[in-house]
Amino acid sequence: MLVRPHEKIHYSAGASIGAAKALQVIRRANIAGAGIGGLTAALALARQGVEVCVFEQAPALGEVGAGLQLSPNAMKVLTNLGLQEAVNEVAFAPQYARIRDGKSGRDLAVLPLKDQCEKVYGAPYLHVHRADLHKILEEAAGQQGVRVKTGSTVTGYTDVGLLANGVEQVADLNIGADGIRSAITAQMHPQFGPRFTGQLAWRGTVPTADLPDGLIPPDATVWVGRGSHVVTYYLRGGKLVNFVAVEERDDWQNPDWRVQGDPADLLARFSGWHGDIHTLLGAARSTHLWALFDRPELPDWSDGSTGLLGDACHPTLPFMAQGAAMAIEDACVLTRCLTQGSPSAAGALQHYTRIRKPRTARLQSRARNNAALFHLDGPFHGVVARAKLKVAGSLPDRLGLRPFDSIYGYDATTVAL
Ligand SMILES: Cc1cc2nc3c(=O)[nH]c(=O)nc-3n(C[C@H](O)[C@H](O)[C@H](O)COP(=O)(O)OP(=O)(O)OC[C@H]3O[C@@H](n4cnc5c(N)ncnc54)[C@H](O)[C@@H]3O)c2cc1C
């Protein structure tokens, strides 16, 4: 096992003397899962001098062909990790968050993102291709000496390490960042399995050149309708349009998010929708189906020196675009707890859980509530939901964004520990 000499450890600005003590205890960390959460944690820990090994079940690293919205709270962490420039190069900055009626195409609410986010929250709101962000994280982690072992399935943990392909891998700290079907969570909390939410997402991208000019607004647009909604936004500086079309449906519960769907079926399912949505979905050459699962709030996120992070402990429905952002924040706060807080892995994990759990539970609940809003559920066939959206959208710029202050204004790099 390679242990870096103490002299090579680089401490972040402002790290206390306690940090040196903590890092002497955490020399080696194992992470299950090389998703966005696992790689962010790997990078953050490696930057503090920890020797990190990531075990990924997939035979090769990569991500699905879909987009990701990175709100200011996520961007603050990525910037702190030195990735802002790399992300900017592949991103698209939306002008507004827009909510539209899926049938008439009328705007119900419009909120400024580009003008306000930097000014109010100190970081931009960006859209990226998942594969681009994944690559950026993978490269940055590699440069910090992180080892990623693909084709390594983690089946559980022991008192001292992770079990990868049946072999115990010993480390001072073990992290389960292995997503909604986490093997680590299953061992830690066997009674709290993932549950299907009755929603299915169709995801895909369409080259902008294949669409009529100006068809899709340069915004994060949610087209709302009875029992379904569609999200559209640009990626890669505007070269691609990303779509997520969600419908309430219980006949598709396949947990694999890489399953191809039939674009003709997708189009038929949204046949009564606005012509712009028809044109967009009609231009999709491929689409992936993703059944949306949830998990009840877990009582705790750690067991000794093994802890959980991201979807493994708080899967968040995509209706606030915050699941990956929460995993990114987790990685930052966990690393800070290890370097600036408790001198033991177990203590730091408990401290991290206390800080993170209330926030992620609130986000999970807000995302669940948005399903009802976007699907125009509730009294009088959605009249109330429409009215709520309209009121939100009629507020002046800064006031309209206020409900998002606690989300976008959060700074995991400085939040009190
Ligand atoms: C349709 C949709 C749109 C979304 N849009 C957004 C958005 O705009 N913004 C946002 O912030 N979030 C969004 N999310 C949420 C976001 O995708 C997730 O919250 C995020 O990917 C979670 O990251 P993670 O690293 O925790 O888990 P994952 O991304 O699931 O990564 C887990 C990794 O662990 C690996 N793994 C699993 N089991 C094992 C094992 N036993 N052994 C080894 N490796 C294993 C997997 O192969 C994978 O690489 C969206 C989600 C959906 C469904």
C-alpha cells in the first residue's frame, strides 16, 4: 500500500492545525462508485493528501448521454476544487428558468438565472453534459493520484474496509457512493430499500442543428401538463438540446438507467403536447428510459469508519435538479469534517451526517412536492397549481428567486462545521 509521506500533504487555505492531526489518521480512503459523487469525494480527499482508491462496477468509466443542471451551490464546490474553467468550457449558461404550459406554450413563470445568480449567490447556474462533467472529475482526480478500479463490484463492508470483487480492501475511511441501489446502504440499513415513485423519465439529446432556429428557448424550461412534464435546455455551448420527459406510469420499474427506449413511443405518449415539444421529441434519434426511485430518510449515514454519500443515502427526484448538487456538496462537507473537525473517521462521519442530513431531507421533500406542481395535481384539476406558478412568476426578479436562496445560497466550502 502506498502511503504518501506527511511532507507531501497540501492543506486547503484556512485549514487548522487540527487538520494535520486528522489527516495523519486518514491516510487511505476507499470509495465505492465512480459517479459524480464518488469522483468529487475522491478529488476533494486526494487534494488533502489522502490516498484514494475508487471501486467502480462498470467495465469502463463513463456517463449516460444526458444533461445536468449545475446550480450555484454545486458550482461553488467545483470552483473550490479548481474546476470552474474546465466546466465553463463545456457548459451552457441559461438566461431564465421558465415554466410553460405544455399544451398552449404560454409562459406561467419566468425567473432570471444568468443575470441574478452570480450577483446574488456568487456563482453561475450552468448546464453540462453528464459525460463532460464526469470526464473533468475523472481527469482532475487522476492528476491528484486517485486510482479508479473499473470492473470492481463492491458487495459490502467490514470493520476495516470494503469488499470489492470478494476481496477485502483495507482503508482508514470507506465511502459508499454507489448510487440508489448501493450495496453499502443495503448492508447498513437493510430495512430501507429503494421504492419506485410511479414516475418514468425519458431522456435524450438532439443536435441543435437538427431543429428549427430558436425552437427551444435558451433557458431551463419546464413544460407542465396533467400527469407529466418535459424539461428542455441546451448543453455544450448550445450545440445540443437536452430533454427529460417525465410521465406517471407504473409499468416500467427497470432499475437500469441505460435501457434504450423507442423514440416513436415517446412521441406518441406526448402526442397532445405543444408543437414545439412534438418537433423536439420527433427529432430524437435515441432515448433512454429511467424509472425514478426514492428512499425513505435513513436514520444515519455511517457505521464506524464507513459512510454514505449522494444517492446512496438521499436519492432526490430530479424535479429540483439537485441530486448531483447534493452529492457534490456532501463530498465537500465530508472532506472538511475530516480535515478540520474530528480526529477519527467515525467521528468525522457522524459530524458530517449531522450537518448534511437536515438539508438533503428538505431537498428530497421539495423535489417530491414539485412533482405535484409540475403535473398540475390537486384541487380543481390543477387550477391551484397553475395559480401558484403564476404568482411565483409575477414577482420581480430578486423576489422571485427568494424561495431558492436556501438552496443556491448555500456554500459547502464555508458552511459552519
Ligand atoms: C432524469 C434525471 C435528471 C437529473 N437531473 C439532475 C440535474 O439537473 N441536476 C442535479 O444536480 N441532479 C440531477 N439528477 C440527479 C443526479 O443524476 C443524481 O443525484 C446523481 O447522479 C447522484 O450521484 P451519485 O454519485 O451519488 O450516484 P450515481 O450517479 O448513481 O453513481 C453511482 C456509481 O456507483 C457505481 N456502482 C453502483 N453500485 C456499485 C457497486 N456495487 N460496486 C461498485 N460500483 C457501483 C455505478 O455504476 C455508478 O458509477 C437527475 C436525475 C435524473 C433521474
